[in-house]
Amino acid sequence: MTEAEDPFDGSRLLKASEVAAFFGVHPKTVYAWIKQGRMPHVRTPLGGIRVEASQVAALVAASREEKPDTP
């Protein structure tokens, strides 16, 4: 991915490892979130898991709204 590409382009599908890198967690954590129903996903024809970039952006926005500002 080049720097000019928007990682949150709504049509882009991200691998679990890409989502994990963004959140600073292990890919197994992303799989756990998916299993718990906390992260919407799609399956590829070969059984892989992908997350829409727009969904990740929405989760980030929601998490920012939940956290109160601290001085």
C-alpha cells in the first residue's frame, strides 16, 4: 500500500493482520473480536476473513466517542 492510498477506503477489504496492526493487537485478538460478534466481516471464496475498511473506521470512531476526554 502506498502512502497516497486511503486505508479506510470503504471498498477496501483488510486482512486480520492489517486490522491488528492498526489497533496494535495480535491477529488472534481480531479473530476473537470476530468470533464474539464485535467486528463485522466477510469470508473470501477460499475461507479467508476480511474486514471492510469502512467498518474499521466506524469502530474507531465509536471507540473515540466512548472514551471521555481526560486532562
